[in-house]
Amino acid sequence: MEDTYRTIAAPAEGLYKEKGSKFISLAYPVYSEEEVKEIYAVIKKQYYDARHHCYAYVLGADKSRYRANDDGEPNHSAGDPILGQIRSADLSNVLVVVIRYFGGIKLGVSGLITAYKTATADALAHATIVEQHETTLLQVKFEYLQMNEVMSLVKEYNLEMRDQQFELSCQLTLEVRKNLQKEVTSKLESMPGVLVQELL
């Protein structure tokens, strides 16, 4: 299963100006629709005086979840060009929001497409592109006595621990590469008394 994808390492910014209109583009690494909503709400507050806040995002290693939004611009003149740039850069788990300050002169649909496309390309050009693996979170519960066995598996697969509680009853949240999930889960479950649950 292909679980590797390209994304951006950190938020990045771009800019495009045309006939007095200013297009500020902001690119973010994101992992869920929830995160998209939160970031978008913050941007709308921060740039409350802008005319449009258009955006597009792509999620998942298979790029199957995506959305484009024109936010009041003519149909397909903003969201689609933004989405097109994310796709042509072959990126996923990325949100790009382009904020437009209207300069008083209409640009026409083709002018808008060029503006949103160029602004997005500028933000992505300023971003650091990294390769990531799609991961899932597993919650592992076990007794203190099994600590060594569980921890040696964590070490063997070089798993990242997101959360840990070590008492008489222990709990770990592990980040596991998607295509190793079955293997890791079955090894953990083969240990007596170890409970594994996928966190959605």
C-alpha cells in the first residue's frame, strides 16, 4: 500500500499584486477537516477587512479528500486554480488560503484565475517540501510487568510515543506508519493482556 506523500514542513506565505488588488497566500500543513476549519476561522478573523478568503485543500496519502472554495469570487475562478497548484506540486495534507484585498479594478475571470494560481504558486515556492508517511494512532494498554516487552517492540519499529502513562496499569499512544499497522497490532496483541485500539 502506498502510504508516502509529499507535504510542506511548515506554514509558508506568498503574494501577488495586480491592478491594485493584493492576493496574500498562506499555505499550511494540515491533517484533518477539523484543522482546516480552525485555521480558516483564525484567518477570517485576522484578515476581517479583506473582500475574499478563497481556499483549497487536499488530504490523505491517496489525495482522496479535497475541496475548493471560491468565497464569493466567480465560479471556479479562485478555489480551483488554488487546488490545481497544490495538485501540480504533487502535495497532500496541505491547505492554501488566498486572501484578496480588492483594488477597485475588476480583473475578469481569466485575470482572477491567473492571480489565484500565481499567489498559490508563490506560497508553495516558499515552502519546504518534505516526504511523509501516512500514520495512524494506536492506544496500547498493558500492565506494568509487560513494560519491557512493549517497549522493546516500540524500539524495534522506532515508533513515536505521543502520550504515555506509566503506573500499575500503563497506557501508551503510539504513532504507527499506516502500512505497518496490522503487523505492529498483531505483535502487541500476541502479548498476554495487552489491549490495542486505533484512535480515529
